[in-house]
Amino acid sequence: QKEVEQNSGPLSVPEGAIASLNCTYSDRGSQSFFWYRQYSGKSPELIMSIYSNGDKEDGRFTAQLNKASQYVSLLIRDSQPSDSATYLCAVTSGTYKYIFGTGTRLKVLA
Amino acid sequence: GAGVSQTPSNKVTEKGKYVELRCDPISGHTALYWYRQSLGQGPEFLIYFQGTGAADDSGLPNDRFFAVRPEGSVSTLKIQRTERGDSAVYLCASSLVAGGYNEQFFGPGTRLTVL
């Protein structure tokens, strides 16, 4: 079992819709969770961090964390074509190293 | 500088050669991380430093890989006897301090191609 799992996609949504991206992790001791966006040929860019169970909102983005289910998600409201990218979930493990999932490719259709 | 910088942006080398990749973290950031990313994969952890010391090098694939950060700022990732399988984008990130509640910021990466 991979430590951080994401559906590779592509996830296609129409412009203006809500995109829902999911991530599960195996280490129950993980305390910190991050979402990064990565455009093709570019490096990852931090979007959100979340540390406590529940929801955290920042503009059009909402991160959701459920530690009991070992599940973290990212919702993107009013999706735009410019949101088309790969979204990486990262989880801290052990000595504070980050473990990344393989990413979900999102396509927002105009 | 404002962000993490990495040099060179691209490196092409021949199998068996030695390469050095450099990372300059955000000013004031004490933690520095190295990752390797292959096509279609997420970043794979290699090593991280808190200050000058390697706090966790469990991701280095073998003894051909080595990294240093002698003055607690710039870091160099060194790869000896390169192999074609080493071809990837090598990413560096930094954070204020090492710790799960500290966000990491990535540099633009070095694309390494081993022929």
C-alpha cells in the first residue's frame, strides 16, 4: 500500500463547477497535510495546508481533513480553465519529511 | 532573493560522470529539502537538512548520492557515477524550520538527463 494515494485522473469538470480532489494516507501519526498545484513543466506551488479535522477555506479552495478516516480532500469552487493542473497531496511523516502522492490531473473544460 | 533558486536549470551528462546540483533557499529558512520527480510521479523525498546537519537522509537511493549544506544555507546534491535511471527533475524546497506545521516552498528544479 502506498503511503499517500491519489487517483491519477484526469478529472474533467466544466468551467464553473466544483472540482473535488481526494487523498488517503496510511500513517495514522501524520499531523500535517498540504495541497500543491503543479503546472506542466513547473515546480509545485503550495495552495493550502490543514492540520485539524474539519474544513479550511481560502478563497475558492476548501481543504477537508478527517484523521479518523485518514482522508484529506480539496474542493475547488467555480473552477476555471486556469485551474487545469496536477494537484499533489503531501503528508508529513516521522521526522517531518513530506510524503507526496502521485497527483491528480485536473482538466477544467471551457 | 525572494524564492528558492536552483542551478543549473538543465544538466545533460553522460553515464558514469559526476554531477553537482545547487540549491539556494529562501533567506532565513533553516530547513532545506531535496526531492526527485520522475514523469507522472509526485516528488520523492531524498534528504532534508535542519541547519547544517542532515536530519533525515532515508530517501537517498544509494551511496552514489550525497548532499551537503556546510554553512546552513546553500546546499549541493552530488551524484557520482551517474546512471540513466538518475534522469529526473531534482527539486529543492525550504521552510522556516523543519516541522510539520511549517510550509515548504519549492525552487524551479534542475532537470537532469543522463545519456
